Amino acid sequence: MVLQEVKAQSLQEGSDDDSGTENIRKGDAIEQSYQKPDWKAVDINFLSSYYVQDGNFSPVTGGIGTEYLTDFTQKIAVSVPLNHKLKLKVDGGYDYYSSASTDNIDNIRSSDSSSDMRTHGNVGLDFKLSGQEDFGFRIGASTEYDYTSLAAGLSYHWMSKDVNTSIGLSAQAFMDDWRIFYPVELRRQGRLVPTDKRQSYNAGLTISRIVNKKMQVSFQLEGIMMRGLLSTPFHRVYFQEQTLPKVERLPDSRFKVPIGIRINNYWADWLISRLYYRYYQDDWGINAHTMSAELPIKINRFVSIYPSYRYHRQSGSSYFLPYKQHSIENDFYSSDYDLSELDSHSVGLGATISPSGGITRFKIPFINSQFHIDGIEIKYAHYMRSTGLKADIISLGLKFVIR
């Protein structure tokens, strides 16, 4: 079934989370900063992670019941220079998850909804317009058993001649289609949601500045507009006045604005600090503050470790109430704790092995190039939410370069 539950609650610092509140998956656009691309090398990056969570407030069963879930992710991203001004970028992967929560859509243990796989892929081109500018576009798709998404995006980056200042602009659009599944006891009632489609549009601005030899600051602003089916059809909501639940109902539009600032500071040859703050607001009544700190510590020329901490606090949407506290007179209702007032903490420890010349290298037969194993990164994080949800994730990244 739909991986939105994983996206909203996962610890991976990523991807296309549409909750907009506590976006802590890898690929969170507001936390990305522009890096000048290498137009000569072929870059190959592998990412693998395993995530497990548990809690007692599942929206599938109306804000009560198990939230136990596991998720295994594999991803590869390849960047290939076609010439000195054109670079091809391809990425793809899958997420396989098993969920005791979505298993309760049918109220049958080990039903078809107990596990699913999401596959995804993107292809794009980057054009080097000049020594200071580059432009890119991408198209992509992802699919699950009951969910299909098509995506397209544009990006533009400018860098000053002294390489001290960069400006990045981006825009993306997602067109999603649901295959509707309702809780088993409500399926005879006919159509319970107004549409099976959703559209999401976002635009972002990033300004990065090297302040001095020891400090870099970046500012990030994003606007996200969503329309269509923004509730989840198999989330139950129970009411004070009746026993039989209804399916979650939320407005058909949502506008979200995250604003972030990042400060990286060099203290010594062996210590760097990376500080980040983000403010979030949407028109569903949620305001949120997110702060994080990472302290890379260089053990020697090859190895660094980086302890990290992340704190998130948000106000709750007026559409949220716990189990059996909604009234049937309400126009919109949800018992999804992602929309509740909450705070969360995440602590982690990572390590990288990345010598200046790579870990090892060897010549590729028949072509005048070398294959470099450039670096290895491993990270563990533990997540705690005030609602009782706890989770753990371990991830492994491998970077290869062909020069």
C-alpha cells in the first residue's frame, strides 16, 4: 500500500515527503545546498538503509493501534558527462516495507496490505551555460501497488566569479494517481473521496555565501502548493456520536512555506560545525520549528565521525483530534498524529572514510580512465517523538568516481 506513512515518519534525511510538517527524509529540498558539479568525472553513488519504527497511534485504525513498520531502501545515482557542457543524470531505486499498521486496512493479519514495494526513477540533463551558470531539467516516476506519480523539474544555478556566492532556483511538479482502497467495513458505501488525483507544485530559492575563510551561510526559501486528494482513503476516523468510522477527510488544497538558514563554520583542522534552522507554516494551521547540529570531527586524514542532533516542534492542525474525539458535524477530520501538536528528538552518529586520493583505484581495461572508490559513509540515528513513536535507522553510502 501507499508509502506515505513511511515518508511522514521516516528518519532518513529524504525524499518526497508530502506531510510538510516533519520532513526528515533524505532529499528534503529545503536542506539542499548547491554544489558546483564536476563536469569531467563520472559519479556513481549507492545508498542503502534499513528503518524500523513502533508506536501506538496508527491513523489506519483511527489514532490507536500499532504503528510498527520496517523499510528497506536501495538507491543508485549516476552522473555521466556527455561532453564538456552536458551531463546526464540518472537515479533509481526501491523501498520495500512491511507494515503492521496498513495490515489493519482489512483487519486480517498478513493481508495484501501488510507489505509493498515502491520503485522510482529519474533521468535528467545538466547544461553548462558558462563558467558561472548551469541549467538542468529532469523527469521521473514512481509507483506502488495503489499509487503512481509522474514528476518533472527545472533548476538553474549561478556562481560568482570569485566562487564566494551562488544562487539556485528550482521548480518541480508532481502528478499523482491513487488506486483507492477503503477500510474493509466501509467499502459497500460507494465512493467516499472526491477524487483519485493529486497535484503538487513547488518552487525554491537558495542563496549561499562564503562569508570568510571559516564560515559559509546559506538561505533557503520554498513554496509548495498541493491540490486534489490530500487525505489518505484508508485512514479511519472515529466519532463521539457513532460506532462506525468514516474515512479521513481533509481540504483539497494546501499551501506550505518552509524557510531555512544553514551556517557551516570551520573551527580547526579537526572540527567543523554545521548548524541548521527551519521555520515552517501552512494554511492548515501548522507552524513548526526545526533545529539541527552536526559536528564532523576529523580523526585522521582518512576518517571523520560526526555526532548529530535534531529537534522539531510543531503546533497541531485544527483538523486533528485523537480517537473518538471528533464530532460528525465537523467538515474536516483526521486522527493522524503527523498533524498533531508534537515535538521530536533525533540523535545520531556517522562516520566517513574518504582519503583525498580515494580509498583505492585501478585502471579500467581498454579505456584511458581509472575507477576510484572515493568514500564510504555509515550513519545510525535514533528518533523519539512526544506521541510515543520511536524509530531507528542505519544507512550506508558508497561513492565511486571514474576519471
